[in-house]
Amino acid sequence: DLCDILRQSLPWPLPRRLDEALPSHFTAPTGSRVRIRYQPGQAPAIPVRIQEMFGLGATPCVADGRVPLVVELLSPAQRPLQITADLAAFWAGSYEQVKKEMKGRYPRHYWPDNPLEAMPTRVTKKKMGLQE
């Protein structure tokens, strides 16, 4: 693996510093570890279910906070709903429309009115102890 060869050729402590600045995974508010996709010529991206990002107002970043991750928000069925590099703008803007569409399609899942104050989740409303 070319990545491992390059990493091993770096003097200590650069490999550790590289891992801190450009991690391989993002930890969602639910605790899920999501692989960060790094591709040449593109911003780093993460595909994650929308419910797992509730409560997170700021767009996650890498490179010591200088490079925002492109967040590919997915439906409960892992289908793309929205792609954004500005999570706060999504919650304030188009989330309302997405919520309306998804509430009808996925009624067993949690669709809060205020996603910034909502608890992130990986489960349905029933498993959360909420009424369906």
C-alpha cells in the first residue's frame, strides 16, 4: 500500500501529526465512525445518515479546522438527500423541506422541528422510546 510506504518514510512525530490533521474517520454525534473520503481535486467528504448529525451545528473540518468536510446527508435507507459543506445553512434552510418529504416516507424515524437541539440517533422513534 503506497500510503503505508509513504507514512513509514516520514520521520517521527510526523505520522502521528498527519493522522491528527487528516484523520481517516469522522466520529458522528451518535458515536458512529464514518470513513472520510479523500480524492484528488475534491474536498474530503463523509456519507452519514441525517439523524446521526442532529445537534451538530457546525460543519466538521479536517486540517486543523481549515478544510470543511462535504457532508453527504443520507436517508434512513442510505440514499442521498442533500450534499452540503455548510451544515448550519442546511439546518436553517432546506432541512424543513427535506423533513416534510422524509416524514411521509419514513414515519417511524425521528424528524424533529429543531434539529440543532435534537438528540442524534441511529434508531427508530420506537427504539428511542418516542410515540410513533
